Amino acid sequence: MFLALEPDELEISHAAATFLGKEFPLARLHANPRDSVSLDAFAQLGWFAFTAPESAGGLGMSIVEEMLFFLELGKVAGPLAALTQTLAVATARHDADLCATLVAGERDVAWLVEQRPGGSFRLVGDASAHYALAMGPESAALYALDGSSCREVPCLDRSVAMYLGDDPAALQLIASSEGSEVWQKAQVGVSAMLVGLAETAMTMIVAYAKERQTFGRAIGSYQAVRHPCADMAVRIEAARCQLFYTATACKEGHSDVAMQLDATQLLAVRAAKQNTDANIQLHGGIGVTDEHSAHLLLKRANLLERLLGSSRSASASLLDLERSRTDA
């Protein structure tokens, strides 16, 4: 795969789309705002095990196949737990028994997005999870949550639980991984989910523009609607092509992977946030109502953007690279 999918990659993409469309339709978040999910269905189909070694129950595939799954997961604003579990498997890859347990979904993992020495930590995911995953650009760590005290705090995305813990010292280190591999997988996974959100937003408004009529004409016939839809398509194409190239670069070990990942993250964030916002605006009055699904996409896009820290760090990295080339 480079910028077009191979037949076997298309099969994975279609299988993921079929599974997620059936098990996690976007409408589920209206019936049950809190997206509680069992890991069993994911584990049985091997969705956590794309890049895990076969000795630990993995599939031994590459980050490309993994990216395709998260692209489809993003389209349905799927459970964040699937991404967290996959990253935990990568973190525990040197512990065969722990890795196999995570691949089988027997232990669930929350995302630890903030940790302050002597202060507090914030979890995205279930506070009753067995483990918490903390990541940085150069390392990742898996902690046991047994005995830690957490209290729930509001989250913009109501389908996701967020908790605040008061004692980081209560977290017991279970496994760790040095290097940038897990962080790179996180960047690819989050970016893929953001691109998926952007695609769903465009699909949603294009369908509405064909049906909604004013003054005897479908609103899609007006330039004020057509042009923003075209802009959405351009943003998606740019982000998707960059995503596919970056996943391939990670697979093949290109020397500029870090730069490509930052560019992918920025394009994906821009596509998701601008497309989900335009989707709301173009729907008119109904687009801002709680009953419509448009706001679910925008809220998930904002949450995903912040999982890896501010996008400013990726922007700064690219700017520093440009300055160094100019100075040279």
C-alpha cells in the first residue's frame, strides 16, 4: 500500500467497516450517551493484535493494516478503548504473558493523559480498568490501577468517561517500552480516527444537501453549500494521502518518519475540526440540536486532538525543521 489500497488491505478495511457499522452505529450515542463496551468482540476478531507477535496471539501484521482499522473506527466515533488497548499491547510486547492477556481483552486499559509528580493524574476511560497507559515521544508505561482513588469529572465528549486521580504514587509500574514506537503508533491511530471523523462529517452533509430543499431546490445546488462541501473533500484527500504515506513510511522505517507523523497529525486535526464544524453550520438550525449527530463528531474531534497534547508541539517541530533547513 502506498496511496492506494491493495486487495488484502481492502478486505481488512471492508471487514472493519462491516463489524463497526453493525456493532457501533453512530445512533448508539443517542440511546446511551456513555459508550460502554466489552472488549470481547474486538479481541475475538483480533483487532488488538495487528502488530503483536504471533507468539503472543498476535497477527504479525504492520502498522498499515492497523491504521485502516482505526480509520473505520473514527468514522463511527468508535470506542476509544480499542485504541488504548492496542497501544497497551505494543507497550507490553516484551512480556509475552501480559501481551497475550491484553490481546485477548482479559484486562482493560485507560489512557493516562496527564501525570504530575506529587500532584494528580487524569484518566480517559473507565476508572475500574485494570491498567493505565501513559505515553511520551520517547517512552510508554503501563501502570496498575489497583488501589488508586479516582473521581469522575465532566468530559466534553459525553460518550467518554474521564476521571481525576489524586495520588500518582499509588500507580504501580507493570510494563514499559523505551523508544518512539508506541508514540508513533498513537499518532497514526489518532490521526486515522480524525480522518475518519472528517469523512463521516462530509458524508452526512452531502446526504442532507441532496434531500433538504429550499425554494423548490435542493440546498446542494447552491454555491454557499457546494463550495464548503468541496473544501471538505479537499481537506480529507490531503489528510488521507498523508496518512497513508506516513503509515507506509513507519512500516518501511523511513528516516523522516517523525516529520511525516507531525504533518499527518496537523492535517488530520484540521480536516476533522473544520469538517465537523462545517457540517454543523451547513445543517442550519437542526445542526446545533442535541438530537442531531453532528455535535457528536465535533466533540470527538476536539477530544482526539488533545490526547497527544497540543497540536502546537507538532507545528513547532515542523517549523524548527524548516528553520534548520533554511539556516543550512
